[in-house]
Amino acid sequence: MAVNLLYKVGARNENPDRTGFAHLFEHLMFDGSKNVADFDHQLQLAGGECNAFTTNDYTNYYITLPKQNIETAFWLESDRMLELGITPEKLEIQKNVVIEEYNQRYLNKPYGDWFLMMRYLAYKRHPYMWPTIGKDTQEIRFASLDEVNSFFYNYYAPNNAILVVAGDVETEQVKALAEKWFGPIPRRDTHIAPLPVEPEQTVPQLLVLKRNEPLNAIYIGFHMDSRLGPRYHATDLISDILAGGESGRLKQHLVKEQKTFTDVNAYITGETDPGLFIVEGKLSDGVTLEQAEMCICNELRSLWEQPITDHELTKVKNNIEVKKTISEVNVLNKAMNLAYYEMLGDASMINTDADNYQKVSVEDIAKTARYLFRPENSSTIFYKSAQKSKQ
């Protein structure tokens, strides 16, 4: 069985001068609470496993364990919601872990900093302009214990959390356990500031980076609808039309036929607020970045100049339906999905969201593509290989 606890706090809720706190807490929450010094050890004694992840919109903690030991999960999760055992020594250790993770993800990884730069390029006001791990290492390095405790008590509250239990359990048992373990934790006076609205982009953005990488690369981001926006499902389907496996249009046309790229991909960031539709590719030898950009734009334009067929649309719809059906077989996935939809406003959307994909028509795809892939809506990074320029 699975116990999932979603806190409605992500990178977007951070102080712009103190970013990375949401992700830092993903680490601190496993470092001991008021009455439990070793979270993992106690859970392992009950035959359980746990993990967590942070997004721009929320932080999610989950446990899987045998159903007869369900109360262990309630005990552990409620105790760290009540009060963490953060000390200056523990904080320093986890700050160093996060800083090293930042270095590995963005600075020491090939092409690692492109998405960090893309966020700065595409967003001017909304806090999606920084990644979940934070703007840079200095803001985490100088985070104080008082700042960390203030963040915890503001966001890690029973009135800012969603608890989901999935598996072979009785509803009344779960309600009783929730009341027993979480009921005594008082509501907290949370202060969640309204987020600034990102203004519509009216001018194309371009950033040229030169890095010591083996191949030139291009990354293009287009502003898209929010998760509950009217064009979201059509946009998601477009990403599958373009890059859904080996038969995706981009790979078929730009890699296999034209050989413009060695690899190319398209996907959505899928945030709650308006996110980005990303197209990225590594260039073949002899292809300029300008040529690569033109080839991508031609493929995107074909979505409304030469509309897709009913067969092509049905294929990607079926793929999404299969993925959603398979994901619901796993109790942990079901628990996480229920928590996510409840955060969006209604857990019952888990039963209806697939229908929104089926409603998308060929005409919807063409209209959405025309709206989405406007030049003025684009933010482009030319990632120039220093190795290539030396040849």
C-alpha cells in the first residue's frame, strides 16, 4: 500500500532572494523530526520504503509498506509535520548536499545549464524563472537556521497538505488514523503570497552560449497554457505527434530523412501555471544553428499548413490512454495522481482527464500549433560547441 503526502509548496513560493528552499526541505525532512531521530531506520523496520521529489508547484513525499504496518507511516509523517529536528550541523550537511547536486546537474553535466538559462530567458516576472534547486548555490549556502524554520512553519502545515492512502485498506480505518496522528497538529497561519502573472511575450528572445561540448545544440521554448488551460491537452498531444517515440515527426524527418540532427526531442514542462513547450536537438556536422532553427520551424509550421490525419491523432491519443491506464495499476502512482489532481482542485479529475484528450480534434491541433509556435512567443538558445569552433 502507499501513503502519499503532498505539500502545496514548490520553488514558485520561495523568496526571490532565497531560492532553493523547497528542494532543501526535500532533504531536511528525512533528517530526523521531534520524536524520530532516524526516519529511514524506523520505516525499514516496518518493511517500508520512501522517497520524495520537488517541483516548481509542490513537494511530494511517499511511503510504500505492508498494509498491516500502515500506522507506522502515519506516525512518521505526522511527527515530521509537527516539528523537525533541524540543528545547525544537520542544516550545514544538507546545504552541502544540495550545492553538490546543483554542481552535478548544471555545471558538471554536458549541456547541463541550458534549462537554467532557458528559464531566465523565457520568464521575466513569474517565479518559474528559477529551477527547483534554486538560482545559484550562494542562496542556499547562506541560508540561516531561522530562515529555514520560518519556511517550515509557514508551509509544512496540515492546512497546506494533501494526504492520500491507496491500496487494500478500509476508508474508516484511514480516517481514524488520520484523526489520531494528524488531528492534534494545530493549523498554522500560513502566508502564501499571490504569484505575479507572466506578461505575454511579444518579442522573440535569443541567447547564444559557448560551451566546451562536442556538438552544437539548439533549445527553443514556447509559452503554453496552464495545466487547467483550454489548450493544455492539445499542446500535450502535439508534443507526442512531434516526438512520440521513433515514429515522431521530428525524428522521422530531421534525423532519419534530412539528417539535420543527431537527436531531437519535444516535450512540455507541464507546470500548474503557464509553462513551456520545449524543442531541443543536437546538430549534425556541417549544419549551422540557423539552418537547424529553420528546419524545426518548418516542422512546426506544417502542423497547421498540412494538418495531421485522423489516424495520426488517434494514434497519439491511444498512446496517452494506455500510459494513463497502466499508471493507475500501481498503487503508488494512483496515490500520487490523486494528490496531484486534488491540488489542482478536484481529485475526481483522475477519472475524467483522459476524456479531455479524446475531445481534441484535428482542427484543435492546427489552431493550437498556430497559436503556440508564433515567433514572438519563442525563446531560443544557440548552444555553440567550443570544440567545433577550434576545428
